[in-house]
Amino acid sequence: MSVLRPILADQLSFDLPSLASVNPKTDVLVFCEVHSETDYVPHHPQKIIFLFSAMRHFAQTCREMGFKVHYVQLDDPGNTQNLTQEWERIAQLHHCSSVSLTMAGEWRLSEIFKNWQAQSALSIELLEDSRFLCTHQEFADWAKDRKQLRMEYFYQMMRKKYQILLTASGTPEGGRWNFDIENRDPLKDKPLIKPRLQFSPDDITLSVMDLVKKEFSHHFGDIEPFYYACTAHEAHLALEDFLEHHLPSFGQYQDVMMSDEPFLHHAILSMYINVGFIEPQALCRRVESLYQAGKVPIAAAEGFIRQVLGWREFIRGIYWYHMPTYAQGNQLNGTRALPALYWGQDTKMNCLKQVVSMTKKYAYSHHIQRLMVTGNFALLAELRPVEVCAWYLAVYIDAYEWVELPNTLGMALFADGGVLASKPYAASARYIDKMSNFCKGCHYQAKKMTGDKACPFNSLYWNFIARNQDILKSNPRMAYMYATWGRFSEEKRQEILAQAQTYLERLEENNL
């Protein structure tokens, strides 16, 4: 009897547990493009292009390897536009009585799959995704007796588990676990950066682009140019290009932001890791080997491995450990609607304009831009977390809820009350001015607190400090800021708060 083996768009790997016992002669691999997955948030057109094209290419590889494949395109006649309904229909078509499915990475789909399993006449096997480096149970065991869950301790545990960047005696290479303090250098001059490897769309991708133009032109984001890798082979070419030309400088300048430079020395590999084209443990081993060969400094190697082995696994662990209640977090009571500038409406704030423009063009901005520009502003402007999280999930090519939600709700918005971060990542214009060239030529002046053309980040920052005093003042990491606020004269404090209120009113009028 044949088994139906559905493969999701972020499961494009032969390492899936649901493929471990596949019989190529009888079993059916099924791929579906459905509106229920493209429309629950308005995903960026390039994200849809990438996922559909990657899925079509992987399905083609499966056919070439001798597997039986049933592929449902978005505009196929009879497509019900719903995953489980399509799987029921295809199971009947191929006379399958059982299903083997690797569980989805996000809560929403996992609940849909569990409900389907309970209600369907099919025998449905749901298997935990084994492609991650820490299982749900391992994370729960690590977390259960801890008062605080901090990534640094988790990361050290993962380094020991996988024996990565450790000496023969078990101590960390370079004498310490974390070299992040060396990875915060600003760039004084615009660097010469090797252009990124670009992949011209083939016939499959061009066909998907035509479909997306027809179906999703109303979504935020440019459709063209599209140059991302859509096969595992291309993704590994992109990986080698990063390792050779960008990894050595990745660590030192990873916090830098520059106008019209969306990529700098960042990896641009997260979307390939998340769909299954690049295996995370192998990636960490590869970077470790480059350090051992003397080709990259320890700060770059450790900083990169920390993102993959540490942060990526930690974020996923936090997500599953605290869902579903985690998604409703709003510790700081953000109530303001997401303003139109996040969807590309013009703004005089150059940093926001630059980052949103990059996001629109590439479905990408790097992690410091997401955290310290769009995220920081959402925090200071008291935006509703659920709307901010939906925006991040929609507009970024690498965004899935398991990775997006903790990063946005916990790290950027502190809406989880400190589950993820030990303090809010709130900052004034001083940080943005130090780490970017966005402030040069901006309508607003980074060094002005109040008055004409004062940067909104400054008064909004102190307004945030004042507004959340009851919640945050007892946090030891916020003590200096509250001491500084206390030293301001009452007149100065009132002037700052009035300036902030003016900007919040202008924000609601889409006039900032």
C-alpha cells in the first residue's frame, strides 16, 4: 500500500524523518501551493517566488531520482487552496490509506495537522522535525529548573554537546565563549564590498514570477529583480561565496548599517538554512574548519556559529516552550496601530525610509536593522505587538513564525516581559548615528532632543523610559538610564515628553 508523504515549502531536504522509510516505487511525495499559506499574512512577493520556485525545483529533483511526485500548482484546476484538503484529495487519487508527515515548524500549522490527524479516516503519522540541533524535549529539560532562560548558557551547552570550537581539554577556542564585544565596530568610510553572487531566474523561476505577478502584485514588495538561489546547488554556491569573501569581516562589522547597502558582509543564508538547502551542523563544522585553518579570525567564526548553533536553536526552543500564550504577549501595553510608513509610505526619517526601502526591494534587511531601526521604533512608538509581528512575518524572505515571533515580540518589543531578553533594546538616535550613515542628510538632526528637526528617536526614547518606569526601573540593567532621567530638570523632562507627544500625534497622521 502506498504512503502519502507531504513535503512543505520549508522541508526541502532528504533528511526529513518522514522520508526515512520512503519506498520510491509505491509512495507519493506531494507538494502543494495553496492560498491558505500565502494569504494568512500578505507575504512579500519575493518570498512567495523563492518558496514556490524552490519547491518546484526540489520536486523536479525528486522525480529525477525516481520518486513518484504529485505537484499541485497554485492555479491548477481543482486546487482547493487548503493543505489538508489537498492531501485528502491526492490520497484518494493515488489510493493512499496512510500519511507520513514531518511536523510543521510553527504552532498554527501544527495544530491544523493534529486536528486533521484526529478527524481524518487516513492513518496519519506526525514526526518531529529532526533537522534541528536541539529537540523540543532537550530544550524543555534544559529550561525547566531555570529562573531565567538566557541564550549564552544555552549556547555554551550546545557548543559542548557538538564539540564545536573547543580545545582538546574542553575549553573554548580563543580562551572565551563569546567574542561579541569585538563585533561592534562602526565603519567610518564606505567599504569596498564584493557584489553578492546573483542567480538569474531559470524557466521554472520565471514561470513562478509570472504567477506571482498575476496573483500577488497587491502585496507589499518588489517582484523584480529576483536573484536568490532556488536550488540546493545554488544555495551552496552562495555559501562558498560568503565564506570566501565575507566571513572574515562578518564579525567585526555585523552591527554596521549603511544607506543603499542591504547586505554588507552578512551571510544571506538564513532562508536557505530554513528551507533545508543548507544543513546547520555541517555549516558550523565548515566555519570551524576555516578558523582552524587560519582563514578566518576567531571573532568571525565564533560570531557566526553563535548565530546558527546558539541563537537559531535558542529562539526555536523559546517559541515551542512558551506557545501558544507567547504570541499574545504585550507586557508594555503597546496599543498604537502599525503606521503606513512600514508599508512604504514616505517618511522624513531616513533610517526608517532606508530599511523599509531595502525590505521592499529585497525582502531582506539584516538583523541590526530589524532590531535597532524598525524594531526599536516600534518599541518606542508603542505599536501593537500583534501587528508588528505580522509585518515582520510577512515582509522577510527568511521569516517563519518559530524564528520571527521570539525575535520580534521578545527581542525587539520586550512584549514577553523579559522571557527572551534581559532588558529592552531601546535606543536613541545616538546608537543609529554611531553605527550607520543614515543620519547624514536626514531631515531630522540626531543630536537634537527637542525643537525643530529634533530626531524623533530621542524624545521617544525618554518618553519610553518615563512611561514604563513602574515596570522597568527595578531592572538592574536599566538603572543608569533611570538615574540619568532623574537628573534632568522637571522643565527639561516636560519639554521632552511634550516633544514625544507631538511626534506620536504626527505618526498617527502619517506625517513623520
